[in-house]
Amino acid sequence: MLRALPRLLATLAASAALTFAAPSPARELAMYRPGGPVDLAVVDRDNGQWLSPTVHRGQRWIAGTPGHRYSVRLANTSGRRVLVVLSVDGVNAISGQTAHPSQTGYVLAPWQTMEVEGWRKSLDQVAQFVFTDLPDSYAARTGRPDNVGVIGVAVFEEAGVALEERRRGEVLDRIERGDAAKAAAPAAASRESDAAAQSIGTGHGEREWSPASHTQFIRATRAPTQVSELRYDDYDTLVTRGVLRPYPRYAPDTRPHAFPGGFVADPPRYSGQ
């Protein structure tokens, strides 16, 4: 089991937390680097394979197989609790709202790893994530197709934890803010240029048991300390975009060979006894 501890839904602990939960301007989000305490990965649940990302034009891409279920794997690599707001196709995977970092998310204990298998329907069930044709995706069916093809997380640290470490990180952020803002602009342009080519999205699959509970969490900052994204599409579309190379296709060898056989065949009229 990859899920070492129970999954927890974040709630605001007190009215003071509303200050930290206020919407963050886009210019503040641009200053945060993709690296951080939480590792983001996707696992194909039908074949058990991790979908290895390929970096293309500054973005990480994975190839999804239409009809296959998948889960989002979140691993907290730090010794403190963190809040992870999960966005799938621009939709909050817990609340169903158009995703924003200020919304609810999953709380991971120190060093905890968990898998999110679907859209949360209640504290007991989720509707499975499944790769499907774009028009059948949950985002498109609810009138929000613009961000289909992106899985992302916004990560927050807990108030009162690792303050000095966070301050050191803020100094580094200020130093690298200019470079990060410049890098964000080409990435946005790339998303716009290939948006029309998107082939698949994430559907609202069958329901399955997936227990969760509420907990208290006060954010240390109003803006996330980490924002990470994974782009996805099917294999053929990623080849067309130049993200992946096509699989080599070998023509059958029709030349005669001195030793063409593999194993001993049954003789004629062999009964099998």
C-alpha cells in the first residue's frame, strides 16, 4: 500500500486563517519555483506503470492511454505537515470548483505518500480519474474546457513550522523572481499555441471507496511555496507535437534463414495425450 496514513481534507481552523486563504495575485504565483517539498507523479492504474514525464519546451509531459484509470501520487518529502491543493484540468479535485490555490486540499503528514484516485464525492467515495476523449472530460462537460490536459498542485506550509527555513527560501525567491517571471511568459504562450491540439482529458469515472476525514490546518503564507504542473495527452498527439519520438516500426524479415524454427511443433494428427 502506497498510502501509509489516512488521507485528510484540509479545513480552516480559525477566522485568522482567512487571511492566509485569500486569493493570491498571479504575479505572486509566478515567483515560486516548481521544486518543493511535494513530489507529483501519475500512475496508470490499469497497467501499474508510472507515467514517466518528458520535458519539452520547459514543461513536463506524460502520455495517457484513453480508457485507462489513473491516480495522482503525492509524496511529502519533508518532516512537516503540508497542504496540497490538487487541480485536474483546472478543476479542484475535492470541491469541483474552478481551481485556485486558496481552496481546500489534502493534508499530508511528514514523509507521507498517498494516491488520489479520483474526484472526491464524499468523505467515503471518489469518482475515478480516467483518461477519456476531451469532450467527455469532467471539465468540458461542466463548461470549463480551457485547462484540460494539466494536473497541478499548490503546496502550503503550516503556520509556525520551519519559520527560519521558510525565510531563507523567501530570500532565494526574491533573488530568482525576475528569472522565474520571464520563464512563466513563454510557458503560457506555449499552452496557448497547442491548446487546440489537446485530444484527451480526465473523465468522471465509476465510484469507489476512498475514506477521508477533516482536519485543521492554518497556512503559513497566503501564497503557495510550491506550484508544480504536469501536462498530459495521448501518445499519438504528443508525437505530433514533437514531445515524444514515434516508436520504431520494424518490417517483418522475409529473408530465408538456415535455422528458422523456434521450438518443436506437434506432429500431424497429434491428440495431445
